[in-house]
Amino acid sequence: MRNRFKEKPRLGQGFTVLLLSFFCLMGFGIGDFSYTMLLRSELGGKQSEEVSISRELCSFLCGFDPFDLVGVLQKGLPYSITAGRNVRVSSSYPIEELPAESPLHLEKPSLEEELAKKPVEVAIYHTHNAETYIPLDKKSKVQGKNGGITLVGEEIIKTLAKNGVRGVQDLTIHDHPNFPRSYIESKKTASRLLNEHTELKVLIDLHRDAGIPKKQTTTINGQESALILFVIGNGQGIPNPHWRENLALARKVANRLEEKYPGIVKAVRIKNGCYNQNLSPKAILVEIGSDKNTLEEALLAGRCLGEVLAELIQESGS
């Protein structure tokens, strides 16, 4: 009876080890499963002759000892032995065609940060800050305040920025409480802007026209735009040694405007006076529409002016 129930050799044990080793060799990872426990459960505490034969056979065929846990893991379980490390994953590209490793991603500076590094090249101020547009404020002026014309100045500055040119707008009020002293007061602002920004290309005293029976517009890309008027003082009464240079600058801007937006320029007008243009050959007076225009029409004209100024400044090599 005892011989009848004699324990047979554990052939299944050796077979299991071989099968496990085969799957390890083929790269079938089993995640974070405990291979130590698996091997121990199959091998038990006793090695039969068949297991020894299986061990030697696997070592010969596979190049590693299936009973050596480290060897098994290194051969068949790359995921387990490299967990927690940065591993370069292979691809189907030929080695010579592999792309170079990308540099670390660095956040690009914002437009504001880029502009802040540049010098100010356009400055805008308003001798008559109260000027506005009747459809906007129901009157031609907002005494003691910054009117609609300052919103147009802001639009020009924004357009310059979008095109990579830095500009500033000064909102100091000059026409209140003493309107006749407007140009005397604004001369202080213009002088300060020139001193603060030594690389200025254009200094604009921005106005809107008045005294016109009805509004004047042109069509730009299907939209109604106000007209743009340039005024240059010839130095009669108050000498202006720069007036011809002021005139040349105004005509240069006006000509480019007409090339890009036909009909948008009302005129380049020479008048007696100075308009503080004796401070610099870069100074011009610009009027955007009249008090009869809507703010939207004036803003469109302002954007057109900003586009052209940016274009000319960039072409100048700044």
C-alpha cells in the first residue's frame, strides 16, 4: 500500500518553471505581481531530479538560471527592474533618422514682456483732451475730462503693440481750466516725452476736427472709417526750424496710408503757427475724423494709422 501511494516525481514543477521562464524571456510583463512568491509557490522547498534537469536545460537554452530570481527579472521583466527610472522607449525609426532630443520647454515671453524690452518709438498726447464725438457723448467736448479722442489714441497704441512697436500715450489734461493756454501746457508734456524717450520716431498731438456740417467717411474692408487730416505749422508767428521735416514726415505717413487704404487721408494741411512742432522734426499734429463721426469710425481710422506707423518704423530698421 505504501508503494502504491509513493510520491511521483514533480514533473509539473519543472514544466511550470520552463513555461514561466519562456514568458519572461518573451517580454510578457505581469506588472507589479510578486515573482518571488510565484517562484516559491511552484518550486516548494525540494528540488527533484526533474527540476534539476529542467534548470540545466533552461540555462542552456535561455542563457539564465530560472531559479535565480534576479536573472529571471533581468531577462524577462524590464518593467519591474526599471520601475521609477526614466526609460527611453524604442521606436520603429532607423537610428540615423531619430530626431534630436528636444530642449526643455521654456515658456515664451508675453508680448508685453517683449515690448517692455524695446524703446518707446511713438508717443501720443492731446492738447485738447476734451474733444470727443457727438454720437458718443451727445456733445462735442467733455470739459475737464478725457474725451473720445483719447480712446482713439489708446487704439493706436494697441495697434502698434500688436505689430511689435512700443508706444506710450500721455493723458495729462491741458485744456482745462484755461483753454487758451492749451498749447502752452501741452508743450511741457511734449518736451517731457521727448526727454524721457530719446529714441522716438514720431511724436503725435492727436485731435479730432470740428465745424464740418456732416461727417466724412471712407470704406475700409467693408466698414465705414473716419478720415485722417495732418496739420503742420509753417512757423509763421512762432518760428519752427523743423517745419519742412515735420511736413516730410506727415506726407510720408499720409502717402503710405493712401497706398494701403485709398481715400482715408483728408489732406496734409500747412497752416500758420507752430503747434509745438518746433520741439522736434518728429512732431506732427493728426486729426482723426470730426465731432460728427462715430467712435467706431474713428477707432478704425486709428487702427489704420497704427498699422502704417508700425510698418514705416520697422522698415526704417528700428
